[in-house]
Amino acid sequence: MKKNLSRAFAGMLIAAFMALALTACGGTEDVKEDWMFDVGTETIDIVSESAQSYSTPYTIYFQVVGGGDTVMFAGTVTLKTTTYLAEEIVSGVAAEKGWAIDMAGGFLSSLGDYQQTGSGVAGDPAYFWSFSVNGVSADLGLGKFTLRNGDYMKLFYTVYEG
């Protein structure tokens, strides 16, 4: 009988410890990081030319912000391909939305009404497209950056004033 009471007590102690640990670390609720933008309601499915029957669809949370902080797209993009490059998301969404796009060498020079202008030298601000993934500015062009399932990608029109 003492053994059963000891085991029951040990079990309750472990359960109490686990509950305390979950409470201390914020429970089991999802934590929203500062860089996680509000995903809108728009949805687009993109199947690239390179997609194969074995290609796994990736879900990418995507936001496009033009000049003056104008949100041009906010939603979920499902991408089925073999490469999962950021440029596939941008090109696919642009085609779906009917936006004019100019991309060369994996770098975006214009999208919709917003195009790259200026030199960035004092007195001549440079306006250009940039992007971040999961809150980190990309160090590669759209044509070289590989996305992962569940990434948050933000494409934004910005300015550099040397």
C-alpha cells in the first residue's frame, strides 16, 4: 500500500511540475514574434513549371508593401515547385494580380506602379524593392533565396538616401 501511495504521489508531483513548467514558459499557446505581420485573407496557389508529381506544396505567408506603406497583397501563397525560390512567389503573385513586373538576374526592378529609381548618392535618393524572410533582411536576390515551408516573406518598396 505504501508503494502505491508513493507512486501516486510521485505521479502527482511530476504532473504538477509539468504544469508549472508550461505556465512559466507561456503555456502551449503560439507566440507571435514582432516580425510576424498579420496574414491577410488573400490566397494564391502557384504551381511552377519545374513542379513534379513528388513536389511538396509549401505554405508561405506573403506581404507586398508598396510606396507610402500601401499593402498591395497580404495573404497565403501555396507554392508547388522543385526549387522554392523567392522569385517564384513574386512572379506568381504578380501574374495573378495583373501587375507589371521587371526582374533580371533574380533582382526586382519594378512591380506594379513602383520602380527602382535614383542612385542613393546624397541628393538623389534610391528607391528600390527589398525583402525579408522571418524578419531578417535577405542577403541574396530573389532568384537565389530558397524559402522553407511556413516562412513569412515581406517584399517592400523602400528608399536609401546616401
